[in-house]
Amino acid sequence: MPDITVTFLGTGAGVSVDRAHTAIVVDCADGTRLLLDASSGNSVMRQGAAVGMAASHFDQVLLTHHHGDHMGGIPFISGQRRFSDPGDPAMHVYSTEETLDRLGKVCLATQMNVPSVDQAGAYLADGRAFLSWTAVDNSQWITLGPTSRACAFPVDHIPGAVGWKIESNGVSVVFSGDTRFNPHVAEAAQGASLLIHEAFCTDADQQAAAIRGHSTAGEAARIASQSGVAELVMTHITPSFHANIQPLIDDAKLHFQGPISAANDLTVVTVATP
């Protein structure tokens, strides 16, 4: 069976200038494609175009929380899908009730032809679905493909924020989303092949990271060590480390002995499957 491929369309924190905001594509072993967060503006379309991914290629989104640098791109992706093919099925979003409530408000505020939303999605004026969505509970597994499924787990960032664990053909990939150091991430990542964890800064600025609801590279590595993951990839990089990610890697190496990297925009990571 094919391997899992993870493509980082955006790796920058909210204040980033030189990197796109957070968006990660997971191509599962069974052919299922998942979009983990959706960046802001048209970043997913611009970055995706560079690697042959169009808006129409994103049918399912796993959303971590409602901050604009993670959720803001969804209306634009859906709008592009509708522009390219008005008959295309609506993109489907999975997240918590809190996050989906905010997503509905964003659709109403920013889309000229989306006058209504409800618990199942957002709708065009003619009644067709602009977006559909499903509210999930923590630890609730959802089936996304023939051998692919995912579940959300709680993190410590803002109310309603979650991380995601994806399993495909028996192999798991875990994304922390935005979070302070949190044992729930270590629990979800037990034995995972890949942990994707935010790394706002080094341990030297741990207090500043915690105040803003984020983790350090050292904390990401401690989670990786506690969970016994095979590999750690750090993302959500602040401008201080855009030109030189080595301090983040050096910080993480003090706490985790496995492979460590910090993703750049358009980095591709391959996860082997049985």
C-alpha cells in the first residue's frame, strides 16, 4: 500500500510575513486527502498550485480552532470550488461546536451570496450548500476513507481548540494544533509514526510562549519523548526563526533522540506504511 505523504502548505505563526499561515495536507495510504487547517486568505490555493493541488482537490478539512490564521482560508477555498464547478459537492469541515459556530459567522460576514447557516453547514441564496460540517467530540473517531479515520483531542489554547490524530492503514500521524505544553497531546501521540507539533520559540522564552497559548521547541520535544513517536516535525514558526530554524532544532534535541526537523513552506514528509 502507498505511504502517507504530508505536505506543509503553510508553516508560519499568526504574525508571519515570509511564510504562509498553517495548512497541512495529509495524503493517506488509501488515497484519502485531508486538509489540516486552512491558513488565511488565498494561501492554500497559491501554495497548493505550486505542488499541483487545486481547491477542488480538498474535500475534507480537519480544523483545530477558530483563529483566522488557521480558519480564514476556508471560505476562499470553498468559493473557488464553487467558481470552478458550481455543481461540485460542498467541502466538509470537522471541528468542535465552538469552532464551527465561528466559521458560520465568518461565512455570513464575508460571503456576499451566503445568507444562512445552521448546525449542518452554510448555504447559498439558492439553497445549495456552500459548506457542510460536522461537530465532533473529543476522542470520537470519524471515518474519512476506506482505511483512514481521525479523532480530535483537547489542547490548551482557546476554548474549543483541539489537536487531531489521523490513522491510515494502521499508521498514525498526530497534529498538536496550537497549544501550550499539554499531556493530552502526549497521550494522543502514543506510538505515532509522526508528531507534528507547534514550536513558537525556544525554551529561553517559555513564559512568553505560554502567555500566548503556545509551546516551545523544547516542550514539543518533551511531548515527542513522552509519547514514544518515531519522528518530530515542528511548525507554526515565528518570524524570529524564519531565516534560521536551527535554534529550534537544537532546543528540541536536548529532549528527544529521534529524527527532528522544522518544516518550511512546501516541505514534504513521507511516512512509511506496512
